[in-house]
Amino acid sequence: MTAPAAENTDNTDDTAATFINVFPVRPRDQHRLVELLMAAHENYIRHRPGYLSTSIHRGVDGYQVVDYTRWRRREDFEAMVRDPAAVPHFAPIGELTKGEQKAYDVVFSHEKGGVARRAL
Amino acid sequence: MTAPAAENTDNTDDTAATFINVFPVRPRDQHRLVELLMAAHENYIRHRPGYLSTSIHRGVDGYQVVDYTRWRRREDFEAMVRDPAAVPHFAPIGELTKGEQKAYDVVFSHEKGGVARRAL
């Protein structure tokens, strides 16, 4: 029996830990917040052990930014956040807004034309 | 000059509209909510024009469910929600909880080992 081919790297690793951070923001600060998140990603987050992926979302109404990151294990994310090396990267974000960060498991995913994945 | 190869179908369509729905929920209702969202997906949402992808996330602390869907255009999502045919699929979800649904643009995405995409 051969292993099934990976259709999509993003969806096949069902054990990945997902963190979603919803930041409330004023429309005039939204662009700045996106820039700070991209800088933290580039200079710190992407280099940390267990990092898998990031996407940053700009609320169309101007009032939110959502950061969506995936990690090999939940502990990898927690170690990244707790490391004192994180402070200079996250401090300017904390001055702008306080996000609500939560850990999630992806229990279902489907792409048009593909097969649905359930991990309940 | 040749067009760059698509690395990942999910990320290459930069014009896609993303909708993130954060549902507060009691831990005892979380599993039921996930089942209702999966049923709405299977029986209605995935068949609608412009649908691209869905992922459903279960909060590790038991208190949230996040539904993340992508559509060709924002109008496709809005037409899907407004159609009277949606009512029987969404009514049982509305009885359980009221989500906060918002429209987003993906302004940045990166996967480990890949090239970052910016759409600011």
C-alpha cells in the first residue's frame, strides 16, 4: 500500500495547531497594524521552530485585522510567544491594539472540486 | 516572459473574498454547532456559485467555533446568504448561537519554505 499523495500541504497536516488572532482596530490604524504584523512575521515568527504558515486578513469595513498562523504543535506557538526575544516584535503591536488570540483545531476543510477532510 | 507557476491553489487567487465567522458557543454545544455547519456546507454552501473553500475550526478551550470560507467575489457570498433557500440550513445554527461574520481581504500569506505573497 502506498502513501496517498499530498494534494495540498496546507490541508494535509491534520495535527497542525491553528491560532487565530482577531485584532479590533480603528480604520486609520489598520494599514499600520498590517505592516507591524508583516514585520513581526518576517523578522521573528517565520524563523521559529514549528512554524508552518501565516495569513493576514484586512477587514473590508476597516475595523479588524485577523492573523491566522499554523504550527506543528501548540507548544511551538506558546514557546514563540513566551520567548523574551518576542518582545521587541510584539510590543509595537500591543501599543496599537489588543488582539484576542485563541487556539483552534481544524475539524473540517474542503476546496471546490476536492474531497472534504474531517478530523472530528 | 512566462507566467509564474501556481505554487498553491489556495493562495494564488488574490482576488478571492474571505469571510470569517466567529461563533461564541458553550462547550456543551460546540460539537453540535460543528455538525450543523458541516451540514450547511454539504447541503447548501458548497453548491453555490462562486464558492471556493471552507474550513471549520474548533476552539481548543471549547468556547468558539470559527468558520472560514472563500468566494470568487464578495457578491457571491452575499447572494448565497440572502437567498431564501438558505433559511432551512442556517436557522438551526441561529438558534444555537449568533456569529459575527465579517468580510476580509487576504493581504499577506506565507508558507514555510515558500515565497511570501503581499496584496496590500
